[in-house]
Amino acid sequence: MAETTRKTARDEEPDGFTDEERAAMKDRAKEVRRGKRKDGAADLREKIAELEGDDRVMAERLNALITEHAPALAPRTYYGMPAWAKDGKVLCFFQPALKFKTRYATFGFNDNATLDDGQLWPTSYALTELTPAGEKAIVELVRRAIG
């Protein structure tokens, strides 16, 4: 991903929610309304297909890695982003850079991930590209997060 200087969504609208945040909340409301009737894998593939550039490439690769190395995780969406759940709760997710107009994408974990390491540990990781070393690290993190 080429280094660029972007205004973040927060820079543009300091009061209230940004358009991107409101859209994410609407996506989440749709996900909740659809509940168990939805096809999580189809929803995830649809959201990935809507992405552009590096975001789409990374989301496709993350989905392939997680499907291969953590088949117990269920694909779904989370606030309109690609996500993977364990026992019905989102364990990890991919936040595309363009979704919130940030300078990098993020791969994050929720609190049900067993990544605990003392009193302080990372729960999200900035992604500008996925290299073989990065892919290996993500697979290790996801396996550890599952428990």
C-alpha cells in the first residue's frame, strides 16, 4: 500500500458520529435483525467483494488463511466488516482502511480471544500488506486466540 497522507474520519467530523461510523452501526443493526437466519459465509464473501484494492486482497487472504487453519471459526460480518466467530461470538475481524478512512487496515480480536499475556497485550494489528511472515503470525495468533 503506497504511503499517503489521508485525513481520518475523526479529523473531518469531531462532533458526533462520522458517516462511516453511522454506516457501520446500520450494518450491525441489519446483522442483529437477521440473526440466525443469515448465511455468514455468504455475507462475508459479499462484504469482501465490496472492498477495493489492498483491503480486498488482504481480506480475501485472511479469509483463506482462517478457513484453512481455523476451520472451527464461523465466517460472518461484524459492523459490516469481515469477521470470524467462535461459539456464536465474534473472535476476530478485519477492519478495512477505507471503511473509516484510516491509513492502514486492522486485524483485531475481541475479548473472548485467549491472547492474555500478563497485564498488557495487543488486541489489534495494523496491516499495510500481508507477507508470508505476517500470514504466519496471524495464523499463530488466531490459533492461540481460539484456545
